[in-house]
Amino acid sequence: MARTADHERRRRQVAEALMEVVGEKGLARTTLADVADRAGVSVGLVQRYFRSKAQLLRFGVEHMYHRAEQRLEEVSDGPEPPASVRDWFDRACETLLPLDDERVRELTVWLEFLPAALADPEMLRMHRDTTRTLVDALAGALELAAREGEIPPDRDPRAEALALVACVDGLTLHHLVTAGPFTAEAVRTALTAHLDRLFSAPGSPRTR
């Protein structure tokens, strides 16, 4: 068990190093030697766990998505449970945006990985599966919001979930790449405006 734990710790260490280097240099300029140097290990050790750069990149994507899932779970299961479905959406959607240094790094890497995913069927599968899981979770939460009277009953939960994912991804892209008017505060304000329009039923906490 100890050897397995150490093995997983090493793999996570290498994944963290990969994300740091890709965030700084870009995916195309990142080498296994760069990652090994940042992780403080030998190239041989990296190659022991990952036989190719493609395998390493796939693990990095999986590691990044897992961290995003953990943040969403913490919103629901943390020490301060959400007071309403709307409260859950406010907090959950903010975890998906690049609003602190850690998430800026992760989502910068995410932008680097997307073109690579188009050329790698396994990475593309992971991306699509993770996105589908997120949409399903948001749609389920919106169905609960409709039952609780927080959103109008005529809204389509799945269509609204898709729109919300597109909104969050668009805000992420513009905050990281366009900058200018897309400051952190502007991104928060835009997200709040989107959720205000969605949670417009009389039973919503913002409209009582």
C-alpha cells in the first residue's frame, strides 16, 4: 500500500510540474526534460511512469479535471453548505473561473490542451466525458431549482446548463486572453447577471 501511495504521489508531482511548465512556456515548447527538472526528478523517472509525452499530457488533463471536480464537491460537502440552489450555483460557477493564481494557471493550461485534444482521441474523450458530466450535474441542480420555485417552470434545465457552461468558458477565455474590460470583477458581474436572469422566479432568493 505504501509503495502504491508513493507511486501516485510521484505521478501527481510530475503532473503538477507539467502544469507549471506548460503554463509558463506553452505546450509546444514543453519537453519531458523540462517537466523532470521542475519536478526535481530524473527524466528516467518521468519516463518510468509515462512512456511518451502524449501519456504525460493525458494524465495532466485528467489531473486538472479531477481538481475541478474536487472543488465542486467541496461546494456541496464543505463546512458551509449552500443556503439555496442559487447559492450553490454562485459558488460552484466561481470555482470554474480563473479568479485566483491557481485557477489562472490551470485554465491557462486548459486552453493549451484543447487544440492537442483535437488531435488525440483519448484526450478528446476525457474532455467530452468531463464536460458531459458537468452539464448533467448542472441540469440536475436546475431541475431541483425548478422544483424549489427558484427558476421559472418553463425553463429547459439541460438547455440552460449548456448555456451556463458556454458562458463560463467564454468568460474564462476572455479573461485570460482578451483581458482589457474582462477583469476579475467584470467576469464576476457578468456571471451574476447571467444567473440573475436564470433564477428569476418568485421563489428565488434574489427575487423574494
